[in-house]
Amino acid sequence: MTELLQQAIAQIQQLPPDQQDAIASRLLAELQDEQKWEARFATTTDNQWDRMAAMVRQEIAKDETVPLDEVFPTQT
């Protein structure tokens, strides 16, 4: 176990049981989601990646994209 994870667990252990369970539920859900994405990426074929890239290129060419700063505005 990494030092950072040990620090996080030590802090979580100081919380009331209901808060510990809430954090544990979020962590387990995050881990499950990550496993699904990893499996999905691992099974994506080169043809599927090529099709996805072509779709993105078409959206860019048609000016159907939104600047990243509009999606995630910088905070000042």
C-alpha cells in the first residue's frame, strides 16, 4: 500500500462510521467504473478507434466542437 493511501485511510478511520461508509461506497464505485473503462479500452479494435477519430475530424471540420475553455472554464 502506498504512503498516500495509508494517509487517506488513517484520516478516514477518524470519521464517524456513516461517513466512512459513504467514502467507501464512492471508492468502490470509482474502482468498478475504472475497471469497466479499462476493459472497454482493452477490447476496442483499431477499426473502432479509426472510426471514432474520423467522426471527431468531421465534427471539427463542420465547426461542431466547443472550445475546451467553454466546457471547463478557468477559475480565477
